[in-house]
Amino acid sequence: MKIQRRKFLAQSALGLGGVLLGPPWLGRAETTAKSFDPFARVPLGKTKLNFSRVVLGTGAHGWERASNQTRLGKDKFEALIRDSFDRGVKAFDLADLYGTHPYVIPALKGIARDRFQVITKIWWNKGGIPEPERPDADVCVERFLRELKTDYLDLVLLHCVTSAKWPEELRRQMDILSKLKDQGKIRALGVSCHSLAALEAAAVEPWVESVHTRINPYGMSMDGPPEKVVPVLKKIHAAGKGVVGMKIMGEGRLRNDDEKRDASVKFALQLGCVDVLNVGCESIAEVDDLAVRVRKVEQKLAA
């Protein structure tokens, strides 16, 4: 495994911040085009959603309806949301687990609802939120709508699926969410995956319209090593499903390593199968820093 890992890093040259050399799982040969725009609106798979390329995550070390973002305090967190929007971030990644629903609308007061997108997630596992009960998805969604003071949610996910059989185990909730989508209360549906088996199941499950996946070139907080995860992401993307990359900065462990942060952003963007980057920035300076790193990366066009 160590030999394979060294071979992978040598092929990609990402550990040194080098140019992608094109291991077989990366796809066809490419030619350089223009640089990436961090705030461009990009389609999320075959959904009707267009997210800003950079999405503001709000769940850094999120648990029990608190996160590093909520721990900033109401004023600082709401300022972060509004300043991010003013920069060009138009999509915000929330979750019941993070407790971040109540902050968005006050922060974006006066902004038309159709000018930003809300992603949120239903927590169905044991623990994680104060209540022991796990009501059906319709009950959760109605509460989310009240907390967010909105008529619809742009993207709703089943949060943190790990089982290879999650489509069977959560089918009742999936069916309820589909009905809510038919009613116009949800625009798109998906999952956030926390195991390779769950990711592989998401690739072939027709219900899934978008997948939150952990991706960086170092295998930090991921579902497996990059050489195993990337082919699954390419399969998901080829099926027309949206791909939202998370843990781009290794769950914050790359915060103080400029070279690896650049390499990680470059890796995710140049894969060709990650639509947007969901990063849990904790200050507007981090949003600005991420935007600079995105702009450094050149888009690739198939030769």
C-alpha cells in the first residue's frame, strides 16, 4: 500500500504542487484554458440549481447544533455570511447538526430569496442533536422552513450516510423527501457520504441528484485514498449527479500550509468531476484567501 501511495503521489505531482500528469483514473488528456472564477455560477449536475463555485460551509467541527461558525457569536457569524454574499458567494451549506439555520435570513435581510441558495441536511443517526427522537423527513423539513423563514430549500441531504445499504435503510425518508420535492418545498435531493461503500451506493442510486463528498489529494478525513475515491466521483458525475467537494482543506489541517492548500484546491478543481467547493471558512479573510487560490488554477479542456 505504501508503494502504491508513493506511486500515486509521484504520478500526480500534487504533493509538490506540480502539474497533473494524468494517471489513468483522471481521464483524457487536457489543454490549458482560462483560470477558474471562484464566484461563477456553475450547474450542479442535472439539477436545475446553479451554485457559486465557492460555497460557504458553516459546520466546521459541527455537533449538537453548534460549530466553529456559530461559536463566533451571532454578530460575527452573520457578518461572515453577509460579507461572503457581497464577495460573490451565493450558496450556503447548513445542517440541523450545525445549528446554523437561524443565522442566514437575518444576515441576508433585504436580499431576494432567489439570489442565494440554501443547502441543508437531515440528521438521522443516533446522537449528534439534543433530541433522542428522529421524526420523519416531512416533520424535519417543515421545521427547517420555519427556522429559515423560507418557502423552499434548494438542496436537502440525508446527512452522513455510511452503510452500503443506505438506500434500503432510508427508503422511507427518501420517498417522503421526493413528495416534498413534488410539492415545491425542495428543489433537489441528495446525500453526504462518509464511507466509500456509501459513496459507491450513491453513484448508482437513481434517487440521488447530488452528493457531498470529501476530497483532497492527501486522503485527509476522506472515504478512502484519492485513487479509490476519484473513480467513484467520476462515475457519479458522468451519471449527471451534482458533486459538492468538502474537506478540501483536510478539515482545517491544511490551514497553515500554503503549498498544500494550493495543491488541494487545484486537485479538486482540475479533476473535472467536482462542481463546487464547500469550505468551512471561519473569517472573511479565509473566504478571500480561498478565492485567490481558486483564481490561480487554470481550467482544463479535453484535447
